[in-house]
Amino acid sequence: MSRTYKATGINLKAIPIGESDRLLTILTPEYGLIRVVAPGVRKPKSKLGGRSELFVVNQLLISQGRSLDRINQAETILSYAGLSQNLGKLAAGQYLAELVLHQALSEHPQTELFYLLSEHLERIEKLQNKTDRLWHTQLISYLAHGIYHLLAIEGIAPQVQICCMTGHPLQPNFNHPNWQVGFSIDSGGTIKLADNSVISSSPQQVRINTLLNANQLSLFQQLAQPQLNAQVELTSHQDWVILEKLLRKYTQYHLGYSIRSADLIDTYLESISAS
């Protein structure tokens, strides 16, 4: 077996090691997640320094080691540098990166996951840097869209098109202001309600975690689409915040870990609310 190999990868995590090195966790379409040493990148004049930053995509030449592989050469082919120029974008990017770090496999091709993450990072990066409420609404909608698609590729996206207990289609009813559906995290999605009680096709008790109004369900159903239209993106800020928090709880329950990067989004939203 050759002692060197090539890969294309996006840097998702960096940890300082030794006096001047970094340990990078990189998502590659060819090999999935790899952990490699970027030697000397913390030195002021290192040629690899900027290429070891987060959200940089490099063409890599890597040498195999006994415990850790090492980067011999790196040529940057793409960089999502715009994410680091805005706190909200950076928080959203780190949020999606953390999900991928928990989802991606090592030593297995992860082509679909690589390009899906790249697509959503690009959308977030291209958002114009503004400070108005509509811009923040759009940012949270892009984040929710990315979360949903990452759950979908894992095969565990919440069911929101039909009642997950009865299989009956769900259509948001905008004619009745008090119309609602239930959402059950452990049951996997939306639950149709009648007279404020759950229509249950199961003898087991169904736990309803929250209720969704017609607009919230409509937004949820739009998340499965390849792209959000402009009207959906700019719908109620508070509804998008509610959906992101619900997706967060759903993800943490079904993947079995706490999303630490989500705290950055909370801090960011609190800061803009206070300003």
C-alpha cells in the first residue's frame, strides 16, 4: 500500500497540538472523516497556516503514520471565508459542522454528505451582511433548512407531511386561527389533533412536546424542499426561532448528544434582541 494518498476535504475542527502543529478533523468525499496533523501551521510564516483554518476546502497530499497521518501538501480550492466575517454566519456554520462531525463515518465514502454540507455553507456565506430583523430571520431559516437536510440524509428527519400515528395527510388550516397540530419528538413528528385530544392508532401513550400552528407547520413542510423560496425565508422571525429550537431538541434526542454550538446561536440572538 502506498504511504501517501490524495483527498479533497473541508476542515471542520482544529485542535492545537505540540508547539506549532494542529490536529485537523476533515470531511472528505473519498474517505469520510479523517484526522490528520497539519505540521508547523501555527508558526507565523507557515505556508499551510491559512489552509488549516475552519471551512477551508483543500486538495491534500497526506502521508500515512503509525498513529496519525500528516499533511504533506495542501492546495486551497475553496474557502468559506465569509462565515468568519459575521458572528451569526459563523455560529450557523459551526452548528452544521458539529452535526456532520457526529454523523459522518470514517474510512467510508461520504460524498453526498460532503456536498450537502458544502451547499448549505455556501448559502449561508452568500447572505448579505446586514443587521435588520429580516436578515436574521433569513439566517435562522437557512440554518433550520440545513439541519433538516442533514437529518434527512441520516434517515431520521421528522415526519411533518402526515400524522406519524395515523398516516393521514396534514394540511395547514389557515382559515381557523386556533388550528394546531401536535409534535412528538420520540414518536418522530407531527400528530393530528381532534377536540384537543390525540387521534391515536397505538395503544401506547403519545407524548406531545409542543403544538404547532398553521404557519409553523407550513414552514416545517417547506424544509424538505431543495431550496426555500423568498417568501418562506422571510416569514415570522419568531416562528423560525421556534422551529430551530424544536429541531435542536429533536436532533439531540435522536442522535443522542447535546449540540454545544447551538449555544452560540442563542447568544447571538440574545445579543441582537438586546441591541
